Amino acid sequence: MRLPVMSRSGLLRFSCRIVICKIFVTAKECNPLAPRCNMKRKTSVAKSNNSSTLSEMLAWKPRLSLLIGGFITACAVTVGVLGWQLTMAAGKDNVASMIEEIEFLISNQISNYVIGAADSLTAVAKMQQTFFQEDVWSFSTPERAKATYKSMLIALKAVKQYTSSMYMQTYPGGCQFGYFYHTDSNGTETLRWWSQVNNTVTINLCTPDGTIIQPPIDVDTQAGNGTLENPGANNTLQNAVGGIQGADLQYSVGDTFGYSNVYLWNNMVYKSAFAYSINKVTGEHVTFGNDWTLEVVGDAILGMLGVVSFPMFAAVIEANTGYLLASSTDADEFLGDDLLEINLINDPFLQDFSRLINSTFQWNGISKPINSLPSQLLNLFEFLNEYYTGSAAAFIDRKINGKNWKLGLNSYTIVGNPMLFITYMDIDSVEEELNAMSAKTGYMMIGIIAAFVIVGAAFTIVITRQLSTVSRQIKLLKDLKFKEVLGADAEIKDRSFIYELAELQKCFYSMVLVFSELLKSNSSIRNPTQQTGSAGPVATVPRTTRPMSMTDPTRSGGAPKEETTATRKSSVGKN
């Protein structure tokens, strides 16, 4: 059978139709928005199911919250514990220097107080000496003597904080006259009057204005042989050079001044200032005296130690006699009428100090006489003056009753007498206090670390929740679920309050919106009937231009010619 022959123009039109149909079919198969498409949408590459924290940790994919929380916790613990331990270690290393600083400070305070009180007492004694030299005071007549005693009482009341007495001693008889204040065991203070005839001393009570009340409350006779070793009640001999009082007044050189040694009288410990004076008008010779109640110095020392929270002991020792000037001890400093040297006082600190200097201390090759305490004290005084001049102090570690103590040593020359200042401080109590403080600080540090971790956890939760919100919205936008992302006012719902994340949400939303518009535009171009509500798929693509014949007269300028079926058939037949 012979096939009909197709004209050239017909063959061209048939080929164009076949190509257009193939293009339409291909576009419809590839368009994901085309209805009734058999092509399945591919799922996202990222899995939508959430893996557990443990599995992600094992896969080396920890959560951001764990990373931030772990970092904050590690930093808090490291900084807190390290700072705490370094602080406590530095404190323990500085315990010794801190103790020495405290002892040095207390020793300086005591020495300044003692020196200040001695200087004040010296000024009072020299004031009387000046008044007598200038004939302001005089005992030349009964009338002038009475006026002088009255003036002395007024002066005593004015300087009562520095001295408890003000009296005069005749020269050369050594009889004593004057006023003094006495405080009994109940704390009651009374004004009393001294008077003396030969070796008999009489004491009377007085009214506040100085009027003598009879009869006397005490009469004491001290007989002597008129020598420096046994002067009796002769105060001139007692205060002379080499006398038992230790004032060493040089009467032959004129006006002179000196301090007595520490002594016991009427169950009270004193140190007295004496000023020998000559009246330039009347030619009288007298010695003025003022007593320094050392109990007041002891009370001052206790007050200074009271400000220190650690156990301490302090004492001022007269190096040339071995007697206590003042201390914080509660032990008795005298036995009967005898004042005790420090090695005989039943106090653990004084006993330890005595053993130290009496058995282990030596200076400049000087032999160490056993139980020769004053000599050893002077050796120590010379050693401190040589190697610890000024306000420097020496420190020695000691062990008393099983506890560790730090002994501080200092020396001063006060009113011509060598003085040793000693302090003991409990080292163990300082370390115990430091350990207790360390434990307390540790608990506080745990609380601070816990609070810091809680704040860090809250910060981590806030940040990760914001990131989770952004991640969730990105997933929805990836699936083109705009309605679940947009709010009622066409704004993004749950926008992050963090600026960078909010900008990320906004930019990603804008990017996806642009892609969506492009997809819609592409769909409308390829399948416009779908936009108008066509129910079924369109089989052909509507022709926008008519196919042109190869012999189209429009190309040659003629009118278009209608082609009929007969013509097409005849053409085929001819071919």
C-alpha cells in the first residue's frame, strides 16, 4: 500500500505540533504545583525526628545549652575555688608576719603610753621644782607652808590622772609632808595626809578641801642606823646616790631629778619621781615627790589587749631590778611585804621568759649566771639596743603548755631606767581562726557558685529557647507554611527579642517569600488555567500564534489565502 505523500508545509505543521505536545507534557511532569501530578515530593534531607541528648552527646553533637551551661559552670567553679584556695593559702603564709605586726603594734602602743605617762609625771615634778626655785612655794614660815600645801592640793587635783600624790621631803632630815589619794579594795577613794617626825610616819584622813581629820589612822616607825643600806624613814638617804630607792639624787650638784625603782607600799606597786630643789630667795632645800600608781598602767595594758581577738600577754619589766612595772597577769606580784622578781611570779608567760633568758641567752661572751635574773635582763637589754634599734623588735617562737606562742621583745630607756617590753601571742588560735574563716568562706563560695550557675542556666535557657524559636520558624518556612509563621498583622510571630536573631528571622522570611513568589509566577506562566479554577488537567497548550505556511503570501506582500481540504488533498495527490 502506497502512503500518501505529504506536502512540505503540512509536514512542517505536523512536526511543530509534536514538539509543542512534548514540551507541555514535560513541563507538567516537572511542575510540583500542577494538580494531579503523580510525582512525589522529596522529603527534607535533615531528619525531622529529634534525637536524645545522650545519643547526640555520644555522636559528638551536644546541645548548645549543654555547651553554654557547662562552660559557665566550669568557669564559676574554677574561678571560685581557685580564688578561695589562693586567698586562704596566702592568709596561712602570712600568719607569722601578721602576728608579728600585731605584737609590734601592741608593744609600741604600750611603750608610747608608758613613755607618755612618765613624761607627764616628770613635767609635774619639775613644775613643783620650778615653783619652789622661784619662791612661789616656800615652807620658811608656818603661814607660807600652809599656803603652799593648799596650793599643792589644788595642783594634785589638776594632775590626778598622772599621779596619786604630791608631797615634799625636808633636807637633810628627810621628813615627808603632803597629800595622797588612796583607793581601797572596794574602789572607794579617800584623800589622806602624810606627816613625819624623825622616823615616825603618821597618816590622817582629810576632807576634800584638805582639812586634817584626827586621830591618825596609821602610825609607822621605821628605825634605821643612818646609813644608805639602813636609812630607816630618812627619805633623803633613801633617794641619795646608792640609796635603796634607786633615785640617785645628786644633792651636791644642786637641782637634780630622778626616778625610784619599782617598790611595794601598802599592797600597791609604785614608781616615784623625785625633784631636788633649792629656793633662790630663802635658800631652803627640799625634795618634791610624786607617786606613779602602776596599777593604772596595768589597766591600760589590759585595755589595749582587749581590742585584739586573739589571746595575748604583755608586760613591762624593769631590767635593772627584775620587777614588773606593769603587766596583764592575774598572778600576785608580791608575797607579804616583798615584791617578787619575774622568775618568782606564778605566771606561765613570765616563767617561760625567765627560763629563756636565764638558761639560753648570752651576749658578748658574758657567762650565763644561773638565777641571776637582773644581770641576764641587762644582757638582753644591751642585745636589743645593739641589734634592734629604734622601734624594731625581735621575735622568738615558744611553746607553752603544748601550744605555740610568738614572743616579741623590745627595749626602751624610760626616765633613765632600762625597760623591756615583752608580748606573747597565741599562734594556734590565729591558725584555728583562719581555718574556721576558711570553712565559712568555702560555704559562702559554694553559695556564690551555685547562684552563678543558676543565673548561667537561666541565661542558657533564654538563649536556647530563642534559637529554638528561630529554628522552628525556619523549618515551617522551609515547608512554605507561611500561615503558621505569620501573625494576625502579617508580622512574624514569636519574634526573638535578641536583635541578631530577630534580623535572622526577618531575612530568612523575606528570602523564602521571594522564592515563593517566583514559584507562583512560574506556575502561572506555565499553567494559567489552574489559576482560574480549571478542574482537570489541560491536554494541550493554547496556541498563541498561528503557524505560518512556507508559501504564506504575507511574506511576499499578498493577502492571506484560505487553504481548503480539497487543496490539501490535491497537493498530496500530486506529490
